[in-house]
Amino acid sequence: MLKQTEKMPVGSSLSWADVLETLPFNADGLLPAIAQQKDTGEVLMMAWMNREALEETLRTKRVCYWSRSRGKLWRKGESSGQIQLLVEMRFDCDGDSILLQVNQQGPACHTGRRTCFYNAVRGDKLEVISDPLIDPELLYA
């Protein structure tokens, strides 16, 4: 269904209910979601969303993911207090990836860092490029 938008002019729209019915969830019923800090453009993390997480996020404006390891909904910050508030949800051209523009409160990463993308390939090494903002032991105490 999102293919239709390729030739649509700015301001055109599709029914969200119709789009939701045609999203190409994977075999596990999930789509990848990238969280990006709205005001800076900083990429914070990647996680997975199922239909229920999408609907809850849009309804509450607090980002909710699907935790593959726990097998249940995971409301970002429910144990650490480092919540993400949704500013805007976007889909790529194929509808198979989600971009969540958010206002992140505190670190996004379970390591206490602002972003989960703190490892950079530099030449023949993988270099840690940021320190934790908060001791991870304190995040989950």
C-alpha cells in the first residue's frame, strides 16, 4: 500500500487503518524501529515493534517496543525511567522499517550511554566513542 505514496503529492494521505493492515511484518510479526532524537537527529537505538506496540505508541505517545528476549511488550524506560516520548512516527518507502522521532529522557542505551551506537569501526579496530552518562547499575537499581 505504501507504494502508492511514491507518486502522491505532499499533503496527500492514506487511511492509517488501511496502511496498518498491509504493513509487511516479518514472520515473527515484527518490524524494525529506529529511535532518533527529534531536535538533534542523533540515532539512539534500534528495537522491534509489533502491531500492538505500534498502536500503543500512537495512542499514548510513549514509545513501546516488543522485547524478543522477554516475549512481551516493553515500554521504554519502564524499569530505568529513561522514557521516550513520541514526536512523530514515519515509515520508509516500503513500509518495512519505522523511524521514531522522539524526545529521549536520559540515556537510551542499557549501558547508560546516550545512544546504543557507541562502537565505531576505525581502521582495523572497533573503538568505544562515548562514555556512560549514568552507571548502568544505577539505572536498574
